[in-house]
Amino acid sequence: MLTIAFMLVGLSPSMAADPPNILFIMSDDHTAQAVGAYATLLKDLDPTPTIDSLAADGIVFENAFCTNAICTPSRACILTGKYNHVNGVVDLVGRIEPKDQTLPLLMREAGYQTAMIGKWHLKAEPNFDYYKVLPGQGKYYNTEFRVQGDKPWPKNVVAHKGEHSSDAITDSTLNWFKTKRDKTKPFFVCHQYKAPHDYFENAPRYQSYLKNTKIPEPATLYDTPNTWGSIATRGHQDELLAHIGTSIGKRNPRRSYAVDLYDRFPEELPSGYNVNELSEEETTRYAYQAYLKKYLRCVKGVDDNLSRLFHYLKAHDLYDNTLIIYTGDQGFWLGEKDFQDKRWAYDESQRMPFIVRYPEAIPAGQRSDALVENIDYPVLMLDYAGIEIPEGIQGRSFRSVCETGKEPAGWKQGVYYRYWMHMAHHDNPGEMAYRTKTYKLIYFYGCDYEGANQTPPGWELYDLVRDPDELVNVYDDPVYAKVRDDLKEAFAKKRKDIGDDGSHFPKCEAVVQEFWDYDEADRAKAINLSRKFRLQREAFLNRK
Ligand code: CA
């Protein structure tokens, strides 16, 4: 009797379908501006036809954001479903121990076969059934991987001699499908490219791609209006423009693509050029073309390799019963405002491409403006796997957005951002931001973990409806006074709600609090800090 009842339940059409296979694809630093489904300026170059085919069959998220625009912290958010001040990975030295790798642990518990292949960048051993990951940043050529073996992590290493990393990573994932996959279980595979992280190195077969094409230039490559920014990003009377944020052109004398151009990209220079004959504008133009071409060649290598992977999935009846996600670990600057790299709380680096294809449940051809954060991605995947979300996870599932286009009740109306690595690598000050669908409020508190090495604190507010390119800071515009005050209140509440309460780095928080109201005394202090920082920088550059 019991057996019959069990069988009847088993046959019931209302019983939930089998959990889907899940393929999570992430490329390093692949920004939305260079994904065809999002691109505007680069649209005609058709940079990603394969990724666009996922988008055409599924849903494109226009307001997907990272909470911290650098590699390791973003990966930590996706692995744990927690903000960086909670998961502990606030910068590039952070690590996630095997016991804290929530996403693969829960997937395995639910019966999934799990695999992590490609760029990892979280230092500790991956807690997946199978892994084959790059050490740290990894290499573009002769790519080495850390694998399971006789020796303890991270000592078992295999190399793909003579291969580009995107080819080697794709070969490795295909090999997993061909030789390791357990057909009795659903799979959860993370397939993660190193490309197009800088310094960009494309496979030789792409060297002619775009060679004779002039890449369209963003309007702000040569000139960003002085309505943009604040004392934090420009300095008092623009005295820090050369020292805040690395550049494409010569603006930042310490680090720019103009400086790199002659050594790294001689093939992109006009034949028989004379360094001294190139004007500043010409230098910027060549540096931009070199930067974009190398970047887009790496992107093309990713897209072609995905075509290879999808071909396999289609041939083995795995394409339509797999939830496929495509994303980058954060955005990237492609010369807008003469910036390179990422890190800033502006949209170019804060936004992530995020595309989901799963035709069994997600209608084709949708776009959504729902605000989603990278801490929500693992929860979406766990939801599809039928796994109950444990206490302590801060992300939420947005499955209903994928399937109906509608936000669930009480869905977030603002996202949080925080970049902690004050003035490291690319000269970006410590900052935090609160973004809604219509506004962005950025607070550059400008100090390190100890509250030291200060740059001038400042606030910026952008009206994203009238000014989607974030070119006019309206923080001090009286018309926006109420908007500003309401947003600051919501921002402070968000910090409290998610536990970024200052307890992690109290000396830093003292600076955050000191300049929060930004009264006249704070503004006077900021002017002094601007001058002091300029003098320090100039002394440093003169010593070199
Ligand atoms: Ca990255």
C-alpha cells in the first residue's frame, strides 16, 4: 500500500521537475559595454555573437551590479552570498576557506556533481568534486592549472603548453564533460575565463581581428566636462586630476596606456613613428586603439570558445535542460572619462553583464531593470537547485524576475557598493555608494583601513535618468537637496541593515563618520587634504 502511494506521488504531474543542470560562466573583467546584448558604442563591431544568442533565448539584466569592482571580492560574494565585510574578502589578499564555500557545498549536499574550471583567485583549495584552476591571476600562455592529486593543495600542477588560456580552459571543461561527468546526477559547473583581464594577450589567430578597424571612441576620452566629479576625484581646483584614477592618455603620469603604448604595443603605432612627434591627443588615440583592440581580441577568443562549448552541449542534449548564466566578475573602463581598469563606483565598472538562459522556465527575449547584486547570484542558482537558503546568506533569489519579469514583493530598491583598497594599483580612493534605478550617491571617504593616507573626502550625486553617463555631480545643487538627504538616509540605513557598521575597521569608520554630513568645516579640511596629497604625489614622482 505504502509502495503504491509512493509510486502515485512519484507519477503526479504536479511533482517538481528534476533540478536543472547549472552552468555558471564568468569571464574576468568582461564589461557590459563589450557584450553585444548591452553594447551601444561598440554594437556594430558585433563583439559577442555567441553570448548574444544566450541573451536572445533568455533574459538580460540591465541593472546587475557587483558590490566591489575587483576580482577576488566579487568571486567571494558569488561563492558565499554575503557582502565582503561579512565574508571577509574585502581586497585581493582575501581567501575563502573550503568550509565557507557555501555555494558548491550546498549544491553537493543536494545531489549535484560540482566542478570549478578556470580562474579561481580565492587562494584556498576549491571545495568542488572536481577542480582545475589557475594559480592566482594565471598566465595567458602555457597556462598552468592546480588540480587534485597525490600532493596537498596547491602542489599538483598540470600545464597546457603552447595553448592560450581561453582555449585551455574550454578544453578542460569539455574534457570534464567527456570523461568525468556522472550522468546519474545533475551538474553544477563553473567555467571561468582569465580573459579579458589586463594586460590583454590574445591568441595569435586573433592578431588580424579588427586590425584595420577604427574602434569608435567614447565622447569623454579626450575631455570630461568639469561638471563631473568632486574634490575627491579632481582635487581642489582640479589639482589632483593627474593623480586620481589611472588613464588611457597621459593624464596620470604614474600609470597609463599612453606610457605602456611604446613598450607593450609597438605594433599598434604608425610605422616609422617618432615618439616626440605624436601630440598628446594622438598618443591617447593610439593608446585607446591598442587597449580596445587587445581587449576585444580577448573577448572574441572567449566568445568563439563558448561556441565550441555550446556546440558540445547541443550535440549531447544538454543545452536546453541546463540553466546557463553568463557574467563578468565586474565591469571595466573602455576609455570613458579617459579611465582604464575598474574599481570605481561609476556604472562602467559597477555594472556586470548578467544573462540567464533556461528555456524550460525562462521566456526568450526579455530584459529586466530589476536591481540585482552579485550576492544574489548564488541564491538564484540554489533556488533553481531546490535548496533551502540557510540563515546568514544576505542575497535573495530573483527567480521570479527571470520567469515572469516581475520583482518579488519587497524587492530591493537600492544596491550597495564599497571599494576598500584606497589608492592601491590604480589610484582610486576608498569609496562607498548607494545606487537606485534613478540615482547614484557616491561617498569618497578617502582613507585606508587605518584611517590613514587620506585623500580629500567628497560626495557625488548623479541623476541617472537625465544623466546616465554620470557627467554632472548635483550633490550641491539646491534642486536636488531633498533627493540627496533622502538618499543619504537610505544609504545609512542600508549600511546598518547589511552590517557594514564600522566595526570591521573602526579607524576607517571614524573618517567615514567625520565627513558624512560634509559641513563647512569638513569642506575646509578636504581642501587642506587635497593640497597635502598633491604635494606628496609630486614629491614621489620627482623622486622616481
Ligand atoms: Ca576581474
